Amino acid sequence: MKKTGEKRVFKRRAVAGTSRRGGRKAGIPEGLWTKCESEACGQVIFNQQLEENLRVCPACGHHFPLGARARIAALVDEGTFEECDRGLRAVDSLGFPNYADRLGVEHGRRETPEAVVCGTGSMGGVRVSLAVMDFTFLGGSMGAATGEKIARAVARAESGGRALVIVSASGGARMHEGCFSLMQMAKISGELQRLAEARLPYISVLTHPTTGGVTASFATLGDLIIAEPGAMIGFAGPRVIRETTHQELPEGFQTAEFLLERGLIDRIVSRREMRDTIARFLGYLLGGA
Ligand SMILES: [Zn+2]
């Protein structure tokens, strides 16, 4: 019965001229392969292989975006992550056009309805407080709920006597929330100061892209700042800077490699080595505690 129904729909569409001649090419299933985003590479990668390689191109090492859940799985010791503040979510407090609708869609299709996933987990056996941003939620923008969750993750590190690890991926402050969004920068920075006074380490991991108010606050306040290769890190984007200053920007401007040379970040670490590297540094930083 079902088969006949589908046939009918296909025929009707064909007559109405709404499907391309021949339709989808037979024998080429979609969603199995991904072409490397790096222009110099262009390698076609089997998706399963890409996932197994933590979404790093096996040919050139290009780091594709990685969602918060997959990143947490790649960072913490298996089975040790315990999520906190899962239900904390944004509200449209300013009545910003279309924001409530967009939030509704995002909240409906996500396990964690915000641009950050927070909790505690072990890295190399060391218990840490973790906050991992997710760029796929409204460009990883920092609204009031995002900021509150991150501030609580910092406070959790302090109260639990643990190290803090924050992984950033953000377009900056969330414009839909105006000043409520901007004040998160100060709130989180204040919490970080308390963590520093408690002499507990904070490792900041910058991934592509880390920009705006996130760069201008907690992302660059780490005791140790690690970036993924090729990550774009900056405040305003290159186009805005070029148009404002009327200057040509140097080659590689705002890449992790450019910033490492100039001392803004401490180290570039491949995603595949991130867990072991952070665990090693936690050992150094907490060794004398
Ligand atoms: Zn590649």
C-alpha cells in the first residue's frame, strides 16, 4: 500500500515539474562523505572515519567543528561526566524580534537547551569542573543563561576545590539579550578572580571560532590558554577591523598560530592530544596543592 502511495506522489510531482529531471542520482546516498573544508586539502572523507578521528581531517589535520557532547566525550575519562544545570535555559527578556521563536525551535530539538554544557568529570583521574560551549546553538552566543551556567561552573570548581576547564566556541555576546548578555563577562570574570584567590587552576581551551565578549572575558583569562590548530580567535572579525582601520591585515591574522607567536596563547594542541595534554598540565598545576 505504502509503496503505491509513494509512486503516486512521485508521478504527480514529475507531472507538475517540481522535481529535477531524473531526481536524485541513483546509487549515491547522501550524508556518507564530507569534503575537507581546508581549501588546500579538499580530501573527501568517509563520515564515519571523520567522527572516529574526532572530526579532524586525516589528510591535513584540519579541525572541523565539534558539538559539546562529542567534545566532552573526547575530553573526560569514560563514564565520569555528570551534567549540572541542564535545565537552565534562555528567556526572551527584551522581546527581541523573532528571538522567542528561535529559542523555541532550539529548545525543542536539544538535550541541553543552551550554548554551553556544564558539569563535572575526570581527566586522567583528576576531577574537574567543566564548561563546554556549543557553536551550533545560536552561534555559541553568550546570553544570560549561558553566562550563569559558566559562572556556576567556576563557582563549582571553587567550592569543590577542583580545577576548572572551559572550552570556548562563540560568536560573542548574544545580541538578542543586550546588556544582560554583556554583564555575563563581568560576572564570570569576578567568579574567576575568586577561583584564582582560592589558588585553583583554570585551563582555557579556545576552539574555532572564539570571538567577541567571550574572547574579551573568560576565554583569555586562563592560567593556561590552549588553542586548537587553525582556530580563529579575536574580538571583532577581520572584515570589521579592515573596514574600520582601512589597513591591510597581516597574513594569518587572528589564527591560533599567529596569536601563539605573539604570546596571547600558551600552546596549540591537536584535538586528538587534548585530553592527555590537559591531564598532564593538571598534574603539574595541582601537584603541589
Ligand atoms: Zn583536509
